[in-house]
Amino acid sequence: MNTTPSAIQLLPQDREVLRPLAEQFAAIAALPVHREKARLWGKMNELRTERPMVWITELPWHEFSETRDELKLHCRAPWARGVELEMRRQLYQWRHMPVDMIFNDYIPCPIAWQSTGFGILRQGERLDITGGAGISSQHYEPQISSMADLHKIKDPIVTVDREDTAARFSAMTAAIGDIIPVLEQGRDNFWFTPWDNLVMWYGVQEALTDLIEQPDVINACVARLVECYLNELDQFVALNLLARNNLNCRVGSGAYCYTSELPRAGFNPAHPTPEHLWGCSNAQIFTEVSQEMHWEFALRHDFPWLARWGLVYYGCCEVLDTKMDILRRVPNLRKVSMNYRIHMERGAAAVGSDYVFSYKPNPACFATDGWNLAKARDELRHMLDCTKGGHVEIVMKDISTIAGQPQRVTEWAAMAMELVEGRA
């Protein structure tokens, strides 16, 4: 959250709100279980799995906050409310649905940076469907349709606000630094996704149609976008804005990145660079696109980006069980997203034990009028049976609603852990 330095004030009442939260946070972070969880995540990411791992993210927090006092915010200053919000959510998740989550032994103070973006803003009607929770329906007005429009895609310009960062760091340290360390933190996850941007500027139907009718235009657009992403990455490196990400952070749409394989030899902790970090890519709109077209219009363009990173996560919501032949060409590929819409047996066989099978269960189980935990259990049990002998992380995400029933996630978490711990 970027704020003006003059707005960063440590109000006495905010300090009194944050300190007991920091004490709880520090006590939990000191528990030995976190070192054991980190070891298990590392073993899985290194393809030496001891058991499948489980993580929950992207929750509809507004539905929890409506009924749970422990999530209510009491700080007054906006920057302090942001710190309070993150701590309260992590503490809540630890108490009610921890699965294999890990607490840091510090509180991050993100470095304030901005990018001018790619020069095109999405246009079209947007319909909020979750009462401000961030889930919406979007119509996109095409802004690119020919080679003549490529000039609209601009190189991003990245800037850093050191004054804002220093002001927040000073205030956070003064508030809780004697309880738990506060550390400045750069960017640890690049969401590299040219096709997410392209369909917003080109139109979904228009872009997919032009895979056939104007393939040269599509290829030129993707190539230009990748060039812009690489330019932006070079600026992040030059400005020393990257952060080590083989720890308690995610990459792409997956879960934790613990591994002893990164950083590689020659790593400078004072100046992290991509070859020592995890990177990612995806083409979510390509579920119904053939493997050959996926290669032609997406994956081959990604290679200059993917080759920069030490290890790679690929995929998000697209179905990839029929596309492992092309994904095996990806340099340093380690994790592949597989969701509930795949043909499970085929996907498990295609991934085998060569990569981490990053499974995304169906979050619609939480949205039904009647809570059917047995059905959700059957889904996970079938997946675990199919992937036996492989390396599996279960990432429950994209939860748009829990039908106002927070206990559903708590029960799902307990069920998932019972299943995976039975596979140890």
C-alpha cells in the first residue's frame, strides 16, 4: 500500500492495537512446527516428497468478517490498518484452517514501487458480483485489432518511492520492532501472463478467432508484450527490487516455494536476480486451444522470460492434462497447475514423478445450499489415488463464496489434512 510519508503517523491507540497482535504472531512463528512444515514443503519441491502438502488462499474474507469479531479492525491510520488486516487474517487462518501454512519470524514492510504499465487500460462494463470482495464480471471493449495498433503497447517505466518505504518501515519498527523484526521486502512473485493482458485489450472472442484469421497479428502482439515484460524485469533488477522467493511465499498460482536448490551458487543476498528465483507463466484462456496452437501462440513466446528464472511454475486455471508434451520443453520447469476439470488419470500419468502436481480442487463445494463434505473428500481421495508415487500440493483457491458459512472451510481443512497425513 503506497501512502504519502506525511500520512504515516504512529498513533498511540494504533500502537496498542498492533502490539498484542505482534506478540501472538511472534509466539506462533517460534513454534517448531513451522521448521518441520518448511522441511516438508522443501522435500516436495525437490521431488523427494514425504507426503502431499495443503494450502488455502484467496478466501472471501468479507464473509468471514461479517460474523467473526477476531477479524474486525481497530487501527485508525490507513497504513496501520493494512498491517493489522494482514496479521489478523493470518492469525485467523492459523486458528481455524492452518493446514500446512507457515508463519514468518518477521513482519514484511514492502518496498513502495510503481509501474506505468503497458499503456493500455481495459475498457468495458464491469459488474461487481460479490459485494466488493473483488469477484466481478467484465466485458472488454477491443482496443487492438491490427498491426497498426501495436504501437499502443508501451514499455513500462518502474519507479521506487524510498521516502514512503522508509516512513512505513520507521513507523512499523517503532510500533512492533521490539517484539518481532520488521524487514523491508522487495517483489517476490511476478505474475507473468501476456494472455491475461491480451484478451482484455483485444477481446476474448476476437483474440481466439484471430488465432486463425490473423495469426501474424496475434503473434506480434504476444511478442511485443513479452518484450515489455522483459524490459520491466530488467528495471526491477537494476533498481534492486527483487526478493528471494524460495521461502514463505508463493509463485504463480501455486503454493510455497521452499527448496534448497535455490538460490544457486554465486547468489548475492544484497541483490537477488532472476536466475536464483522462481518464475512463472500461464495462458488461462487456452483451455480449449490445441496443444499445437498453445505452443505457437503462447508457450514459445514465453521462453525468453522463463529462461531467466532458476525454477518455473506453469499454469493457472487452464486445463493442462493434454499439454505436457510441450510443457516438458520449458527450461527448469518444476511445478505444473492441474485443476479439477482435468481427466485425472491422464493428468497424473502425464506429470508422473517428474514435476510437482499442483492440484486446484473445486471451490464450488463451499457455495452450495447444502454442505457436502463427503463429496469434497471423494474428489481429493480420487486425486491422491491417481497421483500415488508423485509429488502433490493441494492449493484450495479462488473461493468466491462460502455461502456465509466459515466453518465449511475449517471442516474442509481438517478433512484434507486427515487424507494427506494418512499418505505419509
